Amino acid sequence: METLLVVAIVLTALAIIVQAGVLLSMYLLSRRLTSKAELLMTESQRLIAPLESITSNLKSVANDMAETGKVAHSQVLQIQRMLNETQANIRVHIAEVREMVLDTVDEARTVVMRPVREYSAIAMGIAEGIRTLFKGRRKESAETGVIIEEIVIEQKRPAA
């Protein structure tokens, strides 16, 4: 029984030594991991400040771009309104000018054409008189022996 006791004690001692070795290796591994984690933490803390700066810059740029977009949109709407008003004013002015030109042409036609018509009527009367005087034809009828005068009248209309 004594040997059994010695074997149990040796096995227990070996188990304790193995456990101590495992605990020691776990402790060393945890220290290495801790140092690496601390290194990563310091690196990340060093990067956090520039990242926060970049983030705030991006936020301010986004806000500025949104404000610029709103201003540009309102400017475009104002320009569109101004163009619509200008287009309406131009249409009104064109209609007024067209009306004035048509009135002036009608008035000019009335003023100019009345004397032209009068002179044309006088000239036509004189022309008809001369034509009647010089172009009248005399024909003798073979059957009766009577002279028949044939008058040719051409009717001309004035251009206006």
C-alpha cells in the first residue's frame, strides 16, 4: 500500500506541476496579449482624433453642400420666374408693336391709295375717251350697205 501511496503522491505532484506550467504559460500569453492590446489601444487613440476631425469636417461640408443646394435651387426658381415674366412682357410688346404696325399700314394704305384710286379713275376715263376716239371701227354691212361703228371697250381694274 505504501507503493500505491507513493504513486498517488507522485501523480498528484506531477499534476500540480503540469497545472503550474499551464498556468504559467497562460499568464505569459495573457501578458503578451495585454501588451499587444495596449499597443492597439494607443494606436487607435492616436487615430481617433484625426478621424473625429475628418468626421466633423465631412459633416460641415455636407451641411454646407445642403445649404448651397437650397440656395442654388431658390436662385434657379427665381431665374425661371424672371424668364417667364420677361417672356410674357416680350409677347405683350410684340403684340402691341404688331398692332401698331398693322394700324400704320392700314392708315398708310388709306392715305396713299385714295389719291391713287382717284388718279387711276381719271386716267382710265381719259384713256377710255382716247380709245373710243381713236379705236372706233367702221364696218359696212354687206347686206344693208349701212356703216356700223364697233367700239371695243377694255375694262381695266386698278391694282389696289
